[in-house]
Amino acid sequence: MVGVLGVVQASPSGKSPPMGNGHLPTKHEKESARIENVEIIDLQFKAIGSRKYKLEKLLDSNKCYGLRAREDLPLHDLFTYGGPGGDSCGI
């Protein structure tokens, strides 16, 4: 299993920090943090394409953060993520 992830940790007060550039993903990929052209590095440190693997989106909570794939591109090629964080962002 291979994961591409962003993780944030809430403060003791319960306030979660921003992720990415602090903006929720929109259909305009340059407005939020993004990952393009996903490749996997194997045990011999060779880059292999990710297209032969099934990639799935997983988002614990969409209250303060988001994950979006462009409708006209596979998830392997481009996805955007992030959000402003805030209060009560937990699951």
C-alpha cells in the first residue's frame, strides 16, 4: 500500500491548523495546494508510474479540509487538497 497524505494535528484547545495553502480545493487547481503526476519509488529507488495501481480518495472529515480530483483527469495526474482548518474539525 502506498499513501499520499497530508496530516494536521489539532492544538489542545481543539483548533486545527490550515492544510496546504489554507484554501479548500475548487475546480481551479491553481487556487489550492496540488499534487501532479504521481509516481512511486520502488525499493531499488526507481520511479514507476502509478497508473497500474488503483488510487482512491480518502478524506477523514470534509468540514475544514478538502480533496478534489479534476473531472477530466485521472487521480494519478492531478489532485488538489487543503483547507483553512478551524474549530471542531475532528471526525
